[in-house]
Amino acid sequence: MADAHLKKLDEHRALNAFITETPDKARAMATASDARRARGEAGLLEGVPLAIKDLFCTEGVQTTAASHILKGFVPPYESTVTANLWKAGAVMVGKTNLDEFAMGSSNMTSHFGGVENPWKRTGENRKLVPGGSSGGSAAAVAAYMVPGSTGTDTGGNGWSCWTSPWRTRRGWSCRP
């Protein structure tokens, strides 16, 4: 499954959804996942390929927060969020693009360039923004590069009901 999703990253590279891709790590994590599953020790997210917002520290993998200041920073520790995902068996395919330090609402303020929304308006081919600050994560999921990704709600962006209300069976709710 990891290789299928890594192929999707190649197909959609022009979206600029990822700052760092981790194919070797993804394959190693998938192999370890297969071994746990064979031993009957599968976690809740066993083998599921995920993208990680480049705001979360990942031990041994560059973490930039989309800033030139942190370019090349490789943390010697794991964030609590990602440590819990790894305990559950998730597989990291890469680190997603974001507004610099997660402060923005368009995902156009990254040192590594803006992210393009994979969706288009009907009848148009104009580039659209994915929203922010978790736009790389949103674009990766929307383009089916991964079934899930981490994101954050730094300043309330993307979670305001007035920007994206949708109807549920139980009333109004909000979505990013």
C-alpha cells in the first residue's frame, strides 16, 4: 500500500503539497507494519499511509514549519502527535507544506512555495488555493495521495462555520 501512495506523490508533485517526501522511511515503516500484523499485533492505524504536516517534529526527518529559518533542522526527538500515530501503526510518506509557522489562511506564505488545490471549478482550469494553514495536508488528501494527514487549527482558520457550513443529519456542523 505504501508504494501505491508514493506513486501518487510522484503523479501530483506539481501541487507542491509536500516539503519533504520520505519514501525510504515509508517502506521501512510498512515492512515493520507487515511484521506486526503477521504476529497479530496490529494497531488501529496499522499500515495506513499518512502525510504529516511539517509543523510536527519527526525524529530524524527534516522539520521546517515552512520557514527558511528552520531549513535543514532535523529534530532528535518525536512530537507526541506523531509518536502516537507510530504506536498505532501509521506509515509516514512525507511532510506536508503549510503557511510559514502555520500562520496564514491560503497556504501561499511557505518558503517552499504555495500549494495548489487539486480541485478545479467546473468549466475552469484556473489554479485555486487549498486554504491554510494546513493546505498541503488538504491537497494531499483531496488528490488521493494519502487517505489521511495531520493538520492544525492555529488561528481558527478553516474551521469557521461562516466559511464552510455543511448540513449533517443532526444539524449544522463545520468542516475545514
